[in-house]
Amino acid sequence: MISIIFYSILFIFTFFYLLENFLNFLNLKNLKEDLPAELSEIYRPEEYKKSIQYERETARFEFVSDGFMFVIIFSMLWFAGFGKLYNWIETITNQVVWQTLLFFLILQLVQTFLKLPFSYYFNFVIEQKYGFNKMTKMLFITDKLKGLMLSVVLGAVILGSITWFYTLTKQNFWIFAWLVVVFFSLFANLFYSTLIVPLFNKQKPLPEGELRDLINDFSKKINFHVKNVFVIDGSKRSSKANAYFSGLGKKKRIVLYDTLINDLTNNELLAVLAHEAGHYKKKHIQKSLIMSIFQTAIVFYILSVFISLPELSYALGADNQSFAIGIFAFSILFTPIETLLGLYFNWLSRKNEYQADDFANQYGLGEELISALKKLSVNNLSNLNPHKAVVFMHYSHPTLLQRIRAIQTKK
């Protein structure tokens, strides 16, 4: 039984690593010199050539960085490194909560340290080369430190609570673990923009003017009451543009990157906001949150069934049954199911994007939305010809060409 679990972990881990590399290979092979007619006016020849070079260079970087991490983790699995780490932690403390927190804290710190050179290279060499990176080295360092501290603190609270409930209730811990995660998910949805974002970015209310008037008039027209429209200083990190909707009820807000405001006209910005409002009016955010809550319950229930098997711990080299090792082993064994769930949620997300586009289209903003999407694709050097398998597996949004055709069909 132990050998079956061990080799299953190795097989699943290796299979999905190879699958990702195969998908990246398909993506690169699918890059074309000629574009469909709908997209032919987007790029000048030299710009399109630059986007292909960016895609290839990014893919090569991911191959090296992911390959490096694969070798490290595979070696740790093969030589029982994770089990030996936990055996050493057991000599420090016999408290299950502290054992679990120490185990994952060490893994977090080591992973951060190993990935740091790759992150630096990506930002200050690749992104810098193509004109995206706007970060200073000091901002890069402070971002990493803040991100690490935030993940350690939140991880300690969430994981510590889950482990504590496990020590009290054993297999029934999944109910309490689920409630803990649901609480933090709701908390994050409500307060992400007001508590987390200010640690990294400044947000200012959209000033009075033509754009603000357009948004207010449109909000009244569609009965979408949102007073909180903010501009975030995304330009201090990257030239890439974005916009997002966050919060629920009175806490809902629309956030525009300053780069987005600089790149688009007011009518194009209004079309982007109409798209975001469409998500809210179609209740996509609420539905996704509810589905995520149910998914979390399923995951924790399955975990509660597996966590009681001491063979999970023994398979990775632990001397005793371990809650921490059980979680780690389960996270790999669960990958096939997680992938299937991801396929469904990506499909659902793409469907929601079509509906949000159609919402903007119904209010006469289809052409403006198409124009905005084209500009964003050019500015971000987006891959305009991703392979269908990659879209199916990973894309939460339809491709640019798919969105344009859908908008024009329903115009």
C-alpha cells in the first residue's frame, strides 16, 4: 500500500508537469505569422513580431523555472526529504499545531528563496526588455517581503485553526475547516480592496470630470448603484493595464488601473466598466462565490477521508502519521480531481465573460469594448493565437478573436 501511494504521487506529479510542458509546446507551435482578418489591423508587422518574441521568451523562461522546481520537488519526494524534514520537526515540538505550522513555514521560506532569482530575472530582464517593468529594485524587495509576511500571517491563522480543529475532532475536522475557509473567503471578498490592496498600492477616488459623469449616468441607466470608483497606481510596477470589480453589497467597488485610463478613451473605459457591471448584474460574482464554498466543502470532506491513512505519511518518509505530511501528499494526489474542477470553472468563467460582453453590447457599447480589448491586447503583447487545448485547459477568458466574433454576431 505504501509503495502504491508513493509511486502514485510520483506519477501524478510528473504527469502534470509533462502535461504543462506539452501544452506550452503546442502554444508555441501555434504561433502564426498571419493573423485573422478581424485582427489584422491590431499590430504593425514589427509589433506583432515583438509579441511573438515575447511569447517565446516567456515560454522558455517558464520551461527553465518550472523545470528547476520540478527537479527540486521530485528529488525531495524520491529521497524522502519531506518526511525527513517532518521527523526533524518532531524532535523540536510534540504539538501537532506547531509541527504543521513549522513544516509549511519552512517549505514557504525555501520556495520563496528558490524562486526569488527567477522572479528577479523575469521582472528586470524579460519584462524590462519589452517595456513592461516599472518597478524599482527597492519596490521589488519590499513587495516580496510584504507578500511573504502576509502569506505567513494569514497562512498561520488559517492553517493553525484547521490543524487545531483536527486535534479536537479528527475526521469531523473538515466541517470546521470548511467554516474557517468560508469565513476568510467572505472576509477577503468584502475587505480585500480596503485592507490588502493598500499594503501594496495607493487607491484614489476617480476625480470629477467627463469620465466620472459618464459612469454616473450609465450607472443610473442600468440601475447599478456604485459610488466607489477608484484609480490604482498600477503604473509604478508595470505598464500593463487592468480593471477589476470587488466587494459585495455596499462594499462593492470598481478599480481602474491608471495605465488603463491612459491607454483608453472615455467611451472605451465606459465599455470596460459596463462589462464589469454586467458581471454584477448577472450575479456572476455571487454565484462563483457560492460554488467556491461548495467546492471547498467537497475538498475538505475528501481530505478528511484520506488524512486518517498513516500510509500517506509513511509513503513520504515520515516515521509517524502526520497531519502536515498527509495534507502535502493529498495535495498531489488530488491534482487530477482539481484539474477536472478547474476545467469546469474555467468553462463557466468563459461563459460568464461572454455574458458580460453581451451586457455591454446591449447598451450600445460593443464597438467601444472591441476597441478597448484590441488596445489592451496590443499593449500587453497578448498571444492572439493560443492553442485550443491551452484555452480549454487554462483560459478563464475567451480569446480576443472569440470575444470579437461573439460581440459582432450579437450586435
